[in-house]
Amino acid sequence: MDYRKVVYEIEEKYLSPYACKSAQTKGRKAPITPCFIRTDFQRDRDRIIHSKAFRRLKHKTQVFLAPEGDHYRTRLTHTLEVSQIARTIARALRMNEDLTEAISLGHDLGHTPFGHAGERALDARMKDFGGFRHEAQSARVAEILEKMNLTAEVLNGIANHSRRGDPSTLEGMIVKASDQIAYLNHDVDDAIRAGVLEAGDLPQSVLNEFGDTHGKRIDSMISDIIENSYGKDFIAPSTRAAALTEEFRDFMFEKVYFSPIAKAEEGKVDNIVLFMFEYYLTHEWEIPEYIRQASEIPERRVCDYISTMTDNYLVRMFEKIYVPKGWALL
């Protein structure tokens, strides 16, 4: 029995006319033999979960650099929270949940070590070579470095999940919105844990209308998008919720993302990234072969390598190369 076709029939019957049906995918660059159980979007989800890049997310910073504590978010836990929020919205709006999940799980595959501090450092170093954006790098990781051969819809959603992106599917738009809902709210939670904020510090309008707890705020933001987008050919919050979200975001940048605690170690990140970048430019043979083969531009090869690293691995390589080793006479 071709169970995949049963899924096609269910989607055709129950999904919104604005949903991206699995049977209508634009496909992959390299055609593959269809699976008799899974749709193409389900296979993409599985390929992402089993990738090296996905596993490395557990050791990449979200906001606070090298936090000491078991409960701070990492890039992996952020990804899982985005996936949960996005699937909730997709199910309520009768969108393609499998496509939404695949985009969610893959959206940060190309993120740098040390979060946006690492991203800014690489972007500055790569300004003469097209710069560096983690969303574009995530698609590059999937398509070129790990050769996952994902569908066009998943790659498009991954490459367009940031604020400046313009996804081609409503499922991609859901992930874009869910990413912001996730990071704003879990970064509040981490900031409170780090002593940067207290629960009552958020703007009063946000507390009054979105809620005074982590769960209430997420529920309010999700519910607003569902109510404002149901049965329509777009995904967006209401005008009021969009304005509140911008106020929420501005507050987080001022009080958390640019706070002394969050920014204290960023200069060191710049130095480590720069030192390691210049080192690998003159020691390219130390870069894994699959990464060396991914570009003809030396700087892009080095950028690819550093962006794949976890926080701990980048520090270990820096210490190995630049920190003197102790020795003893026998």
C-alpha cells in the first residue's frame, strides 16, 4: 500500500486551499525515488533531524554567552520551541504541518557559535565577499555542506525566516512569525534567570494585553495570529498585536540584547573569530575536505568552517593554537 498517497488524499480533503499540499511540491534539485510511507516534506524533516548541523545546535549560544546553568536556552531548544509554536498555528489554520515542522527544525542550521555576536563578527569579516547572514547560511548548510537535497519549499522557508525574509508559502510565514514569538518570550525567561530583568519590568501594555506570565504571552500571541489569519491567504498578527510586538522587541533590545551582561563578552568573541579566521586562511588543510570543496573562495571556505563550530569547539581550537601549553622537566 502507498501510504504516502493516503496522506495526499487527507491533505486535499482537510487542508486550507491556501496550504502547500505535499503532492504539489516543486521537488528537489536531484530527484529521488519516492518513499511509500513518507511525503517529501516528512522526509525533509527526518533528514534535518539526522544531520550533523542539527546535533551541533545543542552547543550553540542563544543569547547569553557561555551561561552557567542547565536551564538557559541553546540554539537547539530555541529551535524546538519554534517548531512547537509553528505546528500549533499550522494545525489551527489547516496548513501543512509537515512542511511547517521541517522549516522550523532547519531554520537555524547555519547559525554561528556564540549567537548573534558570532554572526556579526563573521559578517564584518566577510563584507567584501557578500557578508554573512545566518538564514542564508542555514540554507547553504542544508543544500551544499551537508547535501540534504531538500525540497524547494523547505529551503525557501529556511532562507526567509528572518524579519527581512519573504517566504513563498504560508507555512514559511508561520515559521517566520513563530521564531519571533519564541525568542522574545524565552529570552525574557532567560533574562529573568540571569538577573537582567524582573518579571514586572516588561512594558505595562505588553503585560496588560499579552499577559504577565511566559505561558500567557505565548498563548496570546499565537491566538491573535490564528484569529487574524484564519481562512485568509496571509499569516499576520492583528494591527494592535503587531504594534505591541514591536514595543516588546524594542524593549528586549534595549534592556536585554544590548545589556551589559549580554554584551560583556562580545569583544572576546570578535577577537576569537578574527584570530581563527586568519589562522585558517593560512592553514586551509586543517579544514575538513567536504567544506574545502564547497567553494572556490578561500574566505568563504573559512567562513563555512567557523560557522559550523559550536561554542566549545571554537574555544578549544583557539586554545590549542594560541594558548601556551604547560610542560615539565623529568
